[in-house]
Amino acid sequence: MVDHQLVIALQTKMKALTRPESDRLFFEQAATLGTMSSRIDLAYALDLITEEAKRSSETLRRIRNTFAHALWPISFEHPLITKECQKLPTMNWLDSPQMQVLNKHRKNLVQVSSKIATDLAKVSQAHPRFKEIMALVDAHYVAKA
């Protein structure tokens, strides 16, 4: 969610890219902006995200990578995940029955992710080529599915 919005927001600061150009820059193996880490750094440098959002995004990335590279299934109760989740700011801006069933770390992770993605989307939606950029980026994710 955050990574997807980072790609869209970054493309609002670039010239109009073709699909092959976008794929080379963001999605192909060894792409210049192929990692969430590089996207976070550039988004911060371009003032698309605050320092707090940068720190939170880096924490979200570490959590995502821990889950993705675990040799066996882990949960939000795993010490590595708990340690990273404790670094996230506490938020309580999404209030729904679905959120109430999540443990506190997962609930906060969802809230922090949603807040960062929403803030990025607000910046992106103001761009005149927003729909074009979103379609270009979404085409990559749909093609992968």
C-alpha cells in the first residue's frame, strides 16, 4: 500500500514516462528505484513525506521484509516484529469493527500504513496527470497478479 503510493507520488514529480520507462526505473531487476528503501529516500528528498513518515516507512519496510524472508511462518507476536512495531507512532485514526479484532501491533501497523498512503495519495491526486500515472503504475501490479 505505501510502496504503491510512493511509486505514484514519485512519478508525479517526473516527466511523463512510457510503460517501458516506468518499468525500467521502478520494477525491473536492478531498477534504480526498484526498492522501497530507495523510493522512501527519494520521496523524502523531494519533500513528499515528512521525516516522521520516512522513519515510519522504513520501519514498515523492515517489518515487511521480516515477514517476507522468514524461514517459517511468523506472527505479530514474534520478537523481531514486536520490536519494530514498537518503533511506530501510536495512531488511532481508523475506527471500525474490523480494526477491533486485530492485535495492538497489527492494528497500529495498519493505521500507520493507511495514514502514510493516504497522505501520499492526497499529494498525488492534485497532479494533472494523476489518473494517467495511476493507470501506468497499476498496470504493472495487475500484470504481476
